[in-house]
Amino acid sequence: MIEEKIKLKIKENKKISFSEYMEIVLFDKDYGFYESGRVLGEDGHFITSPLVSKYFSHCIAKNFIKVFEDEKLNNIVEIGAGNAELSKNLILYLKDKQCLPKKYYFLDRSLHLIDKQKEIINKLNLGESIDFIWVDKYEDLPNEAFIITNELFDCIPTDLIRYKKGCYQKAYIDESISLIWEDFNFHSDKSHLLLSLPKNLPDNYIFEFSKEQNDTINQINQIINKGFFLIFDYGYSANELYINDRNNGTITCIKNHLSDFNPLTDIGEKDISSFVNFSYLKNIFDTNNWATRAFMSQANYLLSFGILNDVDVNNIDELKSIKKLIMPNQMGEIFKVLIIEKNISNISNYKFIKNDIIKL
């Protein structure tokens, strides 16, 4: 079904860009991966940090309390909320601490996941103590907010670019659902400068370039006048990302908890994502007058907010979950946190773990 849609789209121009292909495969309203009904969890295709342990959400809740106390930001916005595990545990923690936000906004593209979110949130039975609001456009978000994304930017459609013999080529999908490369005037779009690419790329080097990530941040910026933004995702700074050993790009597919690197097979049955270039995100925010408060590993963020102080040391399952979140060989180092703020002035200094701020 999804292949027929793709071939119909290709028929119009004999080809589509990789970003167009990724858009259809992941987000088609009828057959896209995120409408499949079994994306997240042990019974799904992959697990995210909020599903590993409620203490992940509790750390974010502590961060919100700090921002609320100092800046009186009373709206929470979650973009790409998945199955609402993060929001559920965050809200329950804030309820216990008597620090609920006035409004909690959800913005998501998947109709299936939106239905799941509403089902989970309605079971909390919070009555009128907090307004839960689902929107489908950035312009419907509040002007002031504490904003959260977890694994949002990795699945935003991206183009594939190849550096070859001093020139650039762009990847397309042809009628046989194969990858083809065509010459591309990469420098015609000044936003490429925000990637922080090294000056001397090796020949045949492939990397990702997502204009949609740029567009997403610009849309957020147009609405938010005052904001504190937490971006959790897997990825690297540009210096770590663009190394010779990573010369085939970072496109990764996951199906039934197993990964592969061919996005042109099992179409619509597996996730497609790319590792986030956090330098690119930071540079886009910089051009929109946001300030970077910190960029660090997920482990150091969680440790800074006392995740080890909360866990029951006698509960083996809880300890295993925390280990998964913070250990370097699991989710602790490959997952990062970019903390961005706009028109925030009163927050006292955070006491992050020493020497954990990674240069971008």
C-alpha cells in the first residue's frame, strides 16, 4: 500500500528526494510507520527513555519546578509526545509536589499517537486542575512555555548529500525504489553554513541535511517570546559527527528492536531516523536570538537532577532501568540534552555535574 503511494508520487517527476520519501514512509496518514499502532514499547519497535523509567520524567519535572519558581513559566509544551509516558509521569510528579502547570500542550503528527495520548491523560482524572490541549499547528502554541522534545529531531525528514570530487550530489529515489545521485548546488542555500561542516571532506562522504529541522525551529521561534527548551535526542556535535569513519551518513532503521541501515526495504514497517547534529540545531537557534544554557550527555543531565537519589536501591528492576538511562554503553552518552532559552533572565545557576558541558 505504502509502496504504491510512493511510486505514484515518483511517477509525477520520475523521482523524489530522500526527504520526501522519508516523509511518506513515516507520516502518511493512512499507511505511515507512525500510524501502524505498535511503534513504542517492548511490544513495539523501539523503546524511548520515558518508557525505561518514570525517573526520567521526574528529572524533567524538577527542572520545570526550578524554571517555574524563577521565571513563572506556567505552560508546558511537548512536541512529539509519543504514547504520553513522559507527560503522564511528569504530571503525576508535579501534582504530588503541588506545582502543576496551568496548561499542558501536545503537538503531534500521528493521529494514532494522539488518540493514545488522550486515552492515557484522561485516565489521570485531574479534573479542572490543569488544561490539556492538543494542537496541530505551531501557531496555536502559547507565547511563553517550558518546551520538551524527546527523540523529535532524529525523525524529522532529511536529505542525503554526497561530497564527490569537489562537488555535491543529492540523493533521490527512482521508480525502481533505488537510490540515485544527482548534482546539487549545495551552496545555493545559505543554511548549509549552519551545519558546521569541516573544510576538507573526504571523497564520497555522505551526510544528512534537513531543511525541515530548520523550518521547525523557525516556526517555534515565531510563536515563542519567552521559553525554556529541553531537546533530548541521540546525536553528536559537528566535531564528533563528521569523522572519516562515519562516511556513509547516519541513517538508521529499527524494526522489532533490531537495527539496519537500508531505508529502502520493509517500507513502512520500520522506523527511519538520523543522528542529530546538535551544532546545527544550536546554530539555528542562535540566528533566532535564543541562548544555549548547556549541552551535555543525558547521563549528566539526569545525575544533575538527582536521579540516583530517587531510586529505591532495594528494587533491582528500578536499578536496571536507571543503569540503562545513564551508563555510557547504553543510553547515557549517545543521548544528549540541548538546553536552549529565550528571554530568560532570573534562573539561578544550575549545579550541573562538573566538566560535563560539551562544546558545540
